[in-house]
Amino acid sequence: MKIDHKLQALQQKLQGELHFDDLHRHIYATDASVYRMLPKAVAYPKNEADIRILIDYATKNNTTLIPRAAGTSLAGQVVGNGIIVDISKHFTKIIEFNDKEQWVRVQPGVIRDDLNRFLADYGLWFAPNTSTSSRCMLGGMVGNNSSGSTSIRYGVTRDKVLSIKGLLSNSEEIELGNLSKNDFDKKLEQDNFEGQIYRYIRDTFIDKEVQKEIKENMPYPEIHRRNNGYALDSLIDNRIFGDTDKDFNLGKLIAGSEGTLLFMTEIKLRLNKIQPEKRLMVAAHFDSIEQSMRAVVPAMKYNLYQCELMDDIILDITKQSPKYSPYRYFLQGNPKAILMLELRGTNMSELETQAEALINTLKNEKLGYAFPILKDEEASKAEELRKAGLGLLGNLPGDDKAIAGIEDTAVRIEDLPDYIEDFSQIMIQKDKRPVYFAHAGAGEIHLRPILNLKKSVDVRIYRDLVSEVAHLVHSYKGSLSGEHGSGIVRAEFIPVIVGEKNYELMKNIKTLFDPNNIFNAHKIVDPFPMDENLRYQPDREEPNIPTLFDFTQEGGILRAAEKCNGSGDCRKPPEAGGVLCPSYQATLDEKNTTRARANALREFLTNSDKINKFDYEELYETLSLCLSCKACKSECPSTVDMAMLKSEFLYQYQKANGFSLRNKMFAYSGKVNALFSKIPSVYNFFIGQKWFANLFKKSSGIAQQRALPKLEKETVTHWIAKNPNELKAKKNKKQTVYVFVDEFIDYMDAQPGKDVIFVLTSLGYEVKVVKSAESGRAYISKGFLEQAQKLAIKNVNIYKDLINENTPLIGIEPSAILMFRDEYLRLIKDKDLHQSAEKIAQNTFLFEEFIKKEFEAGNITTTDFTEAPKKITLHVHCHQKALSNQQDSAFILSIPKNYKVELLDAGCCGMAGSFGYEAEHYELSMKVGELRLFPALRKTEEKTSIAASGTSCRHQIQDGVHKDSEHPASILRVALH
């Protein structure tokens, strides 16, 4: 890349950061929309002084500043060719809070759910509730005038704006808030930029013809979700220009302006009392979309808190989601649509009465065929299923995707059935099937056509479709954007919705505020064409990228990366729960998100002209801090498996650049440990010598702070050879099982292996252990895929005639045994052997899974265990969370009658196998542990046992909090009668 000396000079002036390398430009080239534009640079301003410097630079260099928060915009709002200004890292303070007056002042980078966690103790909340609320930020919500599922009860973000402070295009600070007539007149007298703005507003909107044009051509005011450029109607609905007693507030204009008028630095928001705790949801099932639309008006008479739609396409996609498929339990039959009708209150019996009346109303109207009632936690799970819809749409196989563009239209609810019928006719004419979901009670259905924007013919359909729908929406005096904004995709159709005169007025407002066009240029006015600058080049020749892992299911590794639609689940903070994404949570750097890694892979693999398309330092940089926790495989709605993508990348990259000595050492650790296990005392003596350990760690790139793991004096396999009777059932034999003794348990952590065997035999199971190959986990983690493939083939050949539904395979270390259910199925290419691998996978269990299954079958009972009391704090391995179920570990530890288990929602421990041992990763490893796990464990009472299912987790706990922890099997062994 050619050195830009002006950007270098700018970089030196900022207290924050400025990046203009290829990696940052590529990972910020997209948001959650279909658009892609390479920015000039990416800035992380540290304070308002930095923003002033950026404004000055943009003015003098004829460029634009594109404000960005979480980057989850669906219309291309934060895509552009100027400087991306990311406020998510430093503008994150809750500045001021008044619980009596119920308002809060925040910086724009405060996450919506973080704010509500802060407010919860005061019984207050910020009500607008987007599906991205775990990571979306208030600056973005104001910029888009976000709504969410609660808008039918609590209104939209614009309704909550009390004042907005920001910097104008000349760097002058301005605060826009409620003004009385007297205050407004004082503004007119100011001899500055602010005064100029107010004088223009006065002179323009005092004109009755202007007001008439706005009232006649803007969407119906009863459509509370309406974002079509600038909110001109908000400027005349006040005591200055209208007949109401409302104060004038120019901040209402900023809401929905998408960062095009000023640079927001502070927001003062009105709060609401938190909604009633008791909730009941009627999940009304329908045989058609049309029937569900006709049910909205009668349903809304019941003072609903939510009225949300899901269609059968989304419901079908949830079947494939490891996280969300269990949430489908309430479905009856195969509904074409479901309306989720939420009631809230303080008395559940009263809610049940209301629900019965609601159901009877729908039945009397012959609307719906099933009406399951979900309460409290059940309703929360159903809501999560609905909220995941956006991300899950990325799981449609192949290049056909549910595309945003017409997904944000809103009409009056009484017009909804006719509007949807007209819309459906357009889709039939184009032979395209849409997805229908979301906010039916607000008159806004997210309508997504399924298109392949890699084909120019579908791009043409895309433009035609948005144009036709814009005219259809106008015929209903509706809004083309209800909450997602105009961005790029809808901006050029704003004149269709509001009329040419109102659009000219919007252009004048843009020029008034931003005469040099430095704030998010080409959004709302003078827009980019909606069918250019797309994420994919239409009719391109798809790159053929050979891989060792089998990505046939996705259509190749490129499409596996393309599954990421930018929804940003990987940016949620630790307080949001789950694991995803530990490297981002510890660094707050977009570069370290799953999204950034997927974007980088897509960008470089698509545009590379190298023979080895993986041979880029930039890819190595962004993937190097991935802990391979696999949380993205389960917690990302698009199920992007970055751990597998990283492993493939490392394999391909190292083929071009060589395999380092340290990577070889870790990859071949199983073989090394097998060799030294013949002389464990000698090995342990040397690594126990400080001088030797320090020398070894320094020469190997291992963190000096880490204790080197010792080898067991007696491996599990040696113990079995000496004590074959230990494998026999100790009471009436129930079943024969095979136990997979992996290389981690065998050589370095034998006690859990012995305890698993002891518990199984004590409960009446005959155990068999055959000589197996290593699992291959160490090879996978370091990109030695050819070696891992050989082990996978060997192990499947060993077990293919042994494992079936009657003789299952049971494993101990999650990262090892779960390879049979995950990576092995991608490594084995032979058709017959793959079928054998699938059979083994179906009958492979973690120890915890097997014990739970047998308990539920009645083969194990609480009477098998002690009645003595014990408190247990449990942390579960990331791979178990992603590929299995952490609840299983908690369940089996609760089988003893008086055992009380606290299952920590503490994310990743940070060790991640060899990752935490590497010197350059040690600090990050410990920082990840300190996010949640270490503080939680420090609070445990001395008598409380700590359980951890992963070997590396137990090592990290010892290094992090200096406390011992045990495998769940070890705790159960002590509990046996």
C-alpha cells in the first residue's frame, strides 16, 4: 500500500488510534448490510479533541467521517470511502443519571443492554429493544431511530431523546434539547453557526405551505416507526410551529439522521419504569401469512407488550442451530406463521384470563389453529428464537440469501393484510419467495426476498423490487424504513415516499448543517446507487480454493466465511453471558472479533491472485488471537466455526511459510509425552529445576509465568494393564461401554481417567479400553491437518466395528472426545469410512452426557450416592458448551441428594490449550480469565469444591486463582456409596 503522509501526520496528532493498513480497511469495509467499500482509514478517537482534529482533517482534505458504533447497520449506514470513526472503544461512559426525574446522560458508545443492567436496581430501563441489544450502542440507536419489539408499548428512540450534544462541521459544540418559545427566540439571536441553523429552521418551517407539504406527503403520523430521511414532521409538531404544547427540540431531527448532520458526543434519554415482571405469551399458530396478518388488529386490542411474527422459513432454519433448536419445543404441527403475543402484569392468574379472552377472540374470527401459552422463562426462550431470526437467515445454504432492502417497511396495522397481499403479488410475479418476520403489531413486517446478489440478474431484480415496493408503500402512505434507516439501500427512494419538495428540504437541511459534506456523505441525500458497491462482484468467477477440511456442506471455505452476515453477536460484552468472543471482550478491538476474521478471510480469499490464497500476514494477524473456543459455532446465529477456519488457515499458511519449532513442539506433544512417559521421574526432575524450566521456556517461547505440566508417574493405560479387573462391573452388569483415554488424560492428568472408570464400573457398567491413536486435538490447534487426518482415519478404523447404540464410546476431555462428533467428520473423505465416522459420532458421549442419559433412563439413581451435603462451583470447557451441553455437568453433580451446584456463566477460562502457554498470549489469556471466571472463583467459600470439565481449564484455574479443581467424575467418585 502506498504511504499516505497526510494520514501519517493525522495519526501523530490523535491521542487515540488511526489505522490505514490493509487489514483494518478490509475488516471495516462492510457492516451487516450487502454493501462493501474500502475506507481510507479507521480511527478510534479517545476524546472530543480527537474528533475536532478529525473534523479539521476531513474539511481540509475533502473526505468524509463515517461514525460507527457496533457496526450492525443493515442498510449500509456505516460503509463508505472516507474515515471510519469507531466510538465503541472510548466513548462508553454513563455520564449522569437522575432516578427521580428518570433520565440518563450517556456517551454514544454505551451498549443498550449495559445501560439497562445499570438501571435495573432503580426499577428503570431504556425501552427500545432491538434484536442486537446485547451489543448495539445508543449512538447507533439514535442515528437509526431504532425501535425493536417494545415499540408498540414504549415508542421509538426519537421519543426518548431529551437532548443531544455534538460537534458541528466547524467543530463548534452544540446541545439540542427542549426549548420554550423564549429559549427558541434567544437561539435566533446567537451570532454563530448554531444561531444560523435556528434562523434557517424558523424561516423555513414557519411557512404554512411547507407545513402543508410535510403533513400531506410524509407517512401517516400514527405509524410510529417512520424513518425516511430527516424527520421533518418532528420539526412542526411543537408550540413554535404547530398547535401543540410540546417544546421545540431539534434533537428529534438528529434521531434517524444517520450521522449526517453532526458528530454526536452525548445523549440525554428519557427512561421508563421497568415493565411488569410477570409475562405470558400466546404463540398463535397459523396456516398462512395472510391469516396471521388478519389476526393483528383483533390481537392488538388486548394491550399487548409484543406482537411479533415468525414465518416457516425462519422456523425451519432454527432446526439446524445447536443453540436455538431446543427452543422449538412449543411448536405444534408445521405452522406457516406464528404470532408471539405478549401480555405482562403483576398477577399471573389475571394474565391467564386475558390470554383466554385473546385466544377466544382469535378462534371466533377463525384465525389460527393452535395457541400454546408460554410463561416467564418459556416466553423468554421463544423471544430469543425470534430475535435470532436475523442472524439465522445467514444459514440459508448456497449463495441465495434473505436480503435486506425492503425488510423495513411499515404501514398502519389496519392496512397490513392488504399491503402484504399486494406485496406477495409482486413477489409471485418475480418468482421469488420472501421471508416474513418481526414487528407485526407495529405494522412493520421484515420482508426479505431470497436473492443471489452474486448474479447480475438478481441484482437487477433487487433494484426493481425495492423501487416497486417503495411505490407500493407510498400508495399506503407508509414508511419505507421503520427502524433500520435509509443508508444506501433505501436513500435514493426517499423522494418516492416523501415527495420531491420535502426531499429538496432535506437536501437543504444537510447543506445547512454540513456545507462541506464531511459527515457520512452520500447517505440520505445525494446517495450512492443502491445496486453498486455490493459486497460481492456480480457474475464473478468464484475462486476454487482447495482445503483439507471438507467444507462441502457450506459450498467451500469461502462460503463458510461468507456465512457471517455482520450481525455482530461476537461483540457482546462479558456481562451479556455466554462465551463469544473472548478475544474481543478482553481487547475491545474489532480486529479480534469473529466477524472481523470472517471478513478478512472473505476479502483476501476472494481478491487474492496468489497461488496460495492464505499466504497473507494480515490474515495471520487477525486469526492469531482466536482462542479456538468454538463459541461462534453455537452462539453465532450464523454458526461460523472460526476455530475450524483458523485451523485450515494455519495449515495452508504454514505450507507456504513453514511450521515453527514451537508449533511442532505443541502439535507433537502427544508423541513427546508418550516418549517421556517411559521415564517420567527424569522428565519431572528437569522441568522442576528452575534454571532448566526457565531456559526451556525462554528458548521455546513459553510464558515464564506458566508452570510446566508434569507427566504422570503412572499413565491410565499402564494402570489398566496392571489392574485389568478394574474394568469389570462392580455390581450387576448393565451395559458394556468403551472409554476413550485421550493423550491429555493419559499422560498429564490421569486421575480423572481412573475416576471415570471407577464411577462407571461401580454403577454396573463394564468398561473396555482399546489401544487408540491420539485424538489429534494438538495437531488441529496448530494447523497440522495431515497428521490429524491420519489419526482420525486410524481411530475410526479402530472403533467402527466396536461402537454402536448398545456399546457407546465415552470420553473424558471435551476437546478430545468431541472431535469424533466434529472435526473427524470433516477430515475423513472416504465415503464408506465417513459413514462409519457418522455412526461412531452418533454413539459418542462425554462422561457427563452418558451419566445423565442413564439416570433419566432409570439405570442410575440418587441412592447410588451419598446423602452428605456438598457445595460445588462448576466451570465447563468451551468445547463442551459449544458442541454438547454444560447443563449435563451440572445435572450429574446434582444427582447426589444433597449436592448443591452453582453453574458459572463465566465464559472462557482463557487457557485454550497451548494458547495460554505462549509468551505473547499469556497476558491476554489471563485477562480473559479475569473477565468473569477468576473473580467468581475467588468468591467461593473454602469448603466449596470447584469442578472443571477441561484439563486446560483446571490448569488455568490453578495459575489464575491458586485453587484446586476437579473433573466432575472425581467428585462423583467420592460421592459413591
